[in-house]
Amino acid sequence: MKDFSSEVTYKTSRSGGKGGQHVNKVETAVEAWWNVDKSQFFSPEEKILILNKLMNRINKDCFLIVRSTDTRSQADNKEIAFKKMQDLVAKSLIRPKKRKETKMPAAIKEKRLEYKRRKSLKKQSRQKESWFNLL
């Protein structure tokens, strides 16, 4: 994975949750902002992959924003936010393998048809005989 940490900027804000008075005084929540479009560490093809796969997390200015409020420490939240961002980018760069279509074996087709025949006979045997069936 490429180290694009030099392109990431951080913004802090007050975090909710545990901490009592500490929460009201200290800015521990961290947002990591990374401009995907202006990144110099990734090729245009990789940028397109990232933009397509993470389109719901990227704003209209091409910034990928990841927020962390997990701990009461700003430094820890900064590390966590960047780690989350790295994981997202790494997963978005994985290209799925194309599926090879395989032919269904004849034995499996025959087994399915035999099962259908048996089920049909079972249901037919449950029907009441009417005078139409006797003719």
C-alpha cells in the first residue's frame, strides 16, 4: 500500500460520549480529509477505481472524509482515522476476478428433473379422483 499520509489533512472537533467535563473542553474527534483527485501517489486508473468504489464517502470536491471518535485521545483518533482511510483505499483498489461460467453437469440436471417428477407424482396421488379422471 502506498503511503499517502503527506496528502491527508486533519480537522478536530469536540467529541460526544464518555469523558464527563473532559468531553466539553477538549477537541478529541478527528476527521481525516484526502483529496483523491489531486493525489500524486496514485495513477489515473487507480483514482477512477477509488472514486467509483467509494463514491458514497467522497464529497463533490473529491475529498474522502473519515471520522474517528473512538478514544478520548486526539492522537489515537488521528491514527485510527488514517488507518480506516488506508483500509478503505486498499479495499477499493482490489479488482474482483471475472467469473468463469461453467457448464452444469448432466447428472445434476437429471437429478433435479427426477426430483420434480417424484414431487409431481406425490401431489397427483393426493388429489381426489373425480368422474372426469375415470373417463
